Amino acid sequence: MKKLIVILHNIRSTYNVGAILRTCDCLGIDEVVFSGYTPFIDKGLPYEREKLKKQIHKTALGAEETLKWHRAEDIFTEIEAQKTKGLKIVALEQGENSLNLADGQDFIEDMALVLGEEVHGVSNDILEKCDYLLEIPMCGTKESFNVSVATGIALFALRKNELSGSRKFLRTQI
């Protein structure tokens, strides 16, 4: 299985963070990196950390405790560190040269997927450091999905070939 990490940069909602963590756990993501002001249980006073833990747990349902993670103090240093490890840096963002995830190409390289803030996405200075952009095509009147929904779509597309035929946790009762 290729190495796939997720970098959460300036995601403001604890509920989005929790939903993304749960998706990352379900799809076997190797590591999650928290960057910028993305909330997690590693900062603040004890009562603040407890509040964040409760909010994140509401949607993560325990994935916050099973995933490997770390906090990056500087997003650009983190990007360079991941490139040094041989990972392609890919942003989930719409752009002139973005690759359409619906085109069905196989992504076989190890990569770090950068997710940006809910309203403005990934900033231009970060996009300039990326090897390429991935885009989910839009068919309706809205220009984007919620970041946690978009993450699920993108990560599934990136893992789909590795998941083919895999039914590790089948429900035995309905």
C-alpha cells in the first residue's frame, strides 16, 4: 500500500477535524499532520484540551486515539520534510491545472494530501509548493464540498485500487 498522509492546515471546525480523522482511520491513512490553527487536543490549558477532545470525539468516534499524528509548527518546513521523504505534495483544490479525480487515473506514488481552510481553501503560497492539485468536479450550483466530505471523496479515489476486493470488516448481522 502506498504511503498516504493528510495535512490539515487551518481547518477551524472541530467537527470537520473529527470527521476527517474518522475517514482517515477507515481508509488506512498513515499519518495526520495538524498545521496552522487546526484544533486538536495537543494545545491549550487542560480544560480547553478536554473541550476540544469532546468536540472532536463527537465525529471522530475514537479515531483521534488510533491514528498516528503530529503537529507541524510551520507548514512550509513540513512540506519540505515530506518532500525529503520522497512524498509528492498534493493539494485538494480547484485550479487551472488541477487533475480531475473523476478521470480515473491511478495514483501510485507516496503522497501528502494538503487540505485547506473551509472558506478559502489552500492558500496560493502553499499551492506554489505543491507538485500538483487534485479537483473534485462539481455538477451543481455550489463550487465546493464541505472539507470533510471532499476529503472522503478524495481519499477514497486515491485508495480505490488498493481497496478492491478488500472486505476486512464485514457486518455479519443486519
